[in-house]
Amino acid sequence: MPLISAPRPNILFIYTDDQSSRTVGCYEDAFDFVKTPNIDALAKTGVRFSRAYIGSWCMPSRATMLTGHHQHGVESMRMEGKYPGSAYDPKQCRFWPSVFRQHGYVTAQIGKWHTGVDGGFGRDWDYQIIWNRPKYVKNSPNYYHDQLTEFNGGEPKLIKGYTTDNYTKWAVEFINGKGRDEKKPWYLWLCYGAVHGPFTPADRHKGDYKTAKPPVPKDVYPPRSGKPKYVQKMEHWEPKNGEPVEKKVRELGPVGMRDIPGKPLREWIKQYHEGVLAIDEGVGRVLKALKDSGQDENTLVVFTSDQGFGWGQHGFKSKVAPYHATVGAPLIIRPPLSKSKKTAGRVVKEPVSGVDLPPTFFAQAGLPLPWKMHGEDLSPLLEDPQSKRTNPAMLVHTGKIYGSATAKIPLADDPKLYHGPGIPWYVM
């Protein structure tokens, strides 16, 4: 049963990019130098999930958030044109925010959009400010500055400033009433582009972790006992003066970023974590907006990421791979404060997956599912963090292939079987 009774709750869904659970101070695997006071404060008043596997990489993780389906169940979604170009047929691939609209919710999305050139304004969203990466391919490398941004389906405008701060500002404005009927409940999907490559911190945070000394993973170099062949081949790092240094330089990768040749692993880790600091500040600002407007008593807050990211663990410098170190993400769910005291600060150790979030949103809103979803409502775990889920959690990775196109599994010599640094399809 959902925790929430009438009136229907608002839902604030904060969704970051490539953010490992190691970057959040309240997590057991966080480095000792990590400072995320606002996200930690959210965990103290909510329920923290220690084993959350939301997705394997950016696009399918988002497709799951919009449909409640694993990648193989997202029909018509496809890569199309130059990366990150993509498309879908909205008649075959319905996004559930449209159903929330039909039931009287104001739906909003702010930030990164990465699932087809059709952002769905007017069909799925009442209010939308997005950086549409698939639509504006030449602008797609601009994760942190100078983004072509669409406001409510209009012509794009080039927006200056640090993008994490811009997204936060627009979210605060929406929470405070901009673009919505204040008599209606609302759902806001706030999609930060941080801390995706090129892992650029805000200027004010550059050097904040200068003196930190992140530990080096024990298996940063091969061999790696017990791991499959593709993991044994991971050689992103080489020893120089006793420190692992980036070995293979990607001059122009699929997102257009340039890595700095020969940059030490520890420096990458520190830069990556500095990029999280503006996210933490953003979380603090949107939570303050909820409190100051009196909406925190009736707003469900969810904080997570599309997936994690590996820095040297098992030799990786990537996401995608089926290991906690590469895809493990933070997940914190805080019921409306009027309902959250019973389980505040509790930890759920049951594994959960991205497909579990849409059914949870419907249950918390008191709405029936519009179609069968692959996940499981997490409300029982919010009520009793020591309880067990009914069905096993699963994470399905099928590379860049979606829907019925996954019915035929590519052979070992087919490039379609792989994504990222040689990682094959898997079910985890």
C-alpha cells in the first residue's frame, strides 16, 4: 500500500548523470574526503538504498524511467543518424508522464533530454526546459556550458552559464509556481547533465579536493582473477612513477569530449568528485524551495543517477559493465515529511533497479498502472526497510538495441553485441 493518502503528493525526481554512490558522503563506499551535506541531509530524513542499479548507460536508463520497461521492452526506440541521434514512435512507445497529466498532475521536465528528438512537450509535459542532445548533435558535447535549450517546445536558445546551476534555478522557479496551476499536484523530473564527461566542475569548485588522496583500486591493472575475458583486456591505465596514468587517450569520443593525455587516475577522480559539489548545492536549493513554500510536507523526493561510473575498479574508466563499481548509483527516497518520520534515516539493503521507480511513483500518487511494467513498487520497502521485495531486481543491458529488435542476440563477432569498452549484452 502507498504511504500517501489524499491530497495527492507532488513528486520531485532528481536524476543525475554517471554519478556513482561513491560520490555521496552517506554511502559506505564513499571516499573519506567526500562532502555532500545536502544529499546526506536528504538521506537522514528519507530512506537510502545501498544497492541501486538504475541503468547501464544514459539513453536506455532514461527510456526505462519514461516507460517502466527494461531496454528490451522499449518498443521503437532506436539510435538514428549521427550519435547521439535517436528516435521513437510515440504511438508504440508511450511515456507515462502523459498518464499523470490525464489524472490532473502538472508534469515538468528540466535539464538533459536523451531519448529521441521528440521531447514530448504538450503530450507528456506541461512545462519543459531541455537540452535536447539527440536533436542538436553539434551542440551535444556541451555538457556544462553554452547549451542550445528549448523552452516549452520552442526554438532553441543558446544559454550561457554553468548548466548545473541553470537547471537548479529553473527547478526552483517551477517549485515556486512558475508555469503551473498551483491548485494541481505536480511531477518534476530534474535531469542534471553532471557529472558526465568531460567531468567539468563549476569554477568555484575547481581545486576543492586538491589535497585529497583517493585510494587506487587493487585491480586497476590486469590480471584480474575470476573476471571474464573482456575485463582482463581492460587496460585504460598504465603505471608511471608508481601511479596509474591514463593510457589510451580518446581524442574525439562519442560525446565529443577530449581527455587530457597522460592524466593520473587520482586527478581524474578528484575532478569527477568536484563536479558533484554543484549538484549537492542544487539539491540544497530545491529542498529549501520546497520548505520555504510549505510544500515539503506533501512532496515525495527521489534522488538518484542514471548509473554510476568506474574509475580504475576492474581496470575500467567507464559505466555499462555489470559491476557495482561501474553502475552502482545512489538512491534516496524521502516520503512527504508528514509521512517520513517512521523510517527517516533507514537503509534498504535489498537490490533495486531503475524499472522499480515508475511503479513506485504511480503507487505513491494513488494511480493505477496504465500498462504492465517490469519493475516492482518500492512502497513496502519505504514502510519497512527490513522487508524483502517480492521479485528479484534485474538490470538488462542490450547495447544500443531496443524493443523487439533485441529478439535476435548478436553473435560474438557482431559489433552490435558490444557497447562501451567491449562490454557485451547481459542480464544482471
